[in-house]
Amino acid sequence: MIGIMAKELVTTEKFRKKFKNNFDLCNFSINIGRIMIMSGEPTTLGQILHEIDIRSDELHTEK
């Protein structure tokens, strides 16, 4: 395991802090996942969660 960088864990609590309620979080996440899947590029759940994390930060800083 030496030499492998640890990724920051993405948790539900981390996401919940960025949205008013679970419905907003769910709708946002579905849209991000849909866009990534429709792009035709192979993707993993980890990549989708990472993208949700990044874009929710952008959304949070715009408001």
C-alpha cells in the first residue's frame, strides 16, 4: 500500500451540507449522472460521486 495516495472519502453527510434537502441533492445527482452516462464515456460510480462533489462546490460558491 506504500505509494498509493489515499483519496478523500465522499460521504452522504458531506453532500447533505451543501443542499437544502435530500430532494435537491437527489435531483442534482441524477442530472450529473445522466450527463456523464449520455456522454458515452465509460464511467464508474466513484467518478460520478467525485463529479457531484466538484460541481456541488461550484454551485455552492455561485450562490
